[in-house]
Amino acid sequence: MSNKVNKNVLRAGTITAGTALMLLMSSPAFALTRDDGDDPGPGLSVIETLGLYVALPIVLFLVIAGLVMLGDKSRKQAGTKA
């Protein structure tokens, strides 16, 4: 193999090893150790989780879309009166 191919193989191996090491170090097993001053609150119920991460974004999207449509309609009505 040529020198260029060897460099590419070495570079790919280094990146793969580094990525694997970072993934192992950030695994959930290391999340069990509490930090000083760590005071987690109570967990969320299923209903609270769905409301926070599903319903609330949908409602915010609908409100923003409604405001945009309302602004667009007022411009069209002002333009048609002339």
C-alpha cells in the first residue's frame, strides 16, 4: 500500500477510536454519580411529560401560525380596499 493510503487508514482509525472513547465516557453509567450541590426535583408524570414535550410545542406552533395568518389577512384586506 502507498504512503497516502497508510496515512488515511491511520487517520480513520484514530477518529474511530476517539469517537468510541467519547461515547463510552458519556454513557449513562457515569450519570449515576451525583455532583456536589446536586438536588434533583421530583420526576414528571406521563401526562406532564406529554403536555410539556408534545402538547405545548403544538399549541405554540398553532398560536404563532395563527398570528402570522392574521397578519397576512389584514394586509390582503387593506390592499383590496383600494
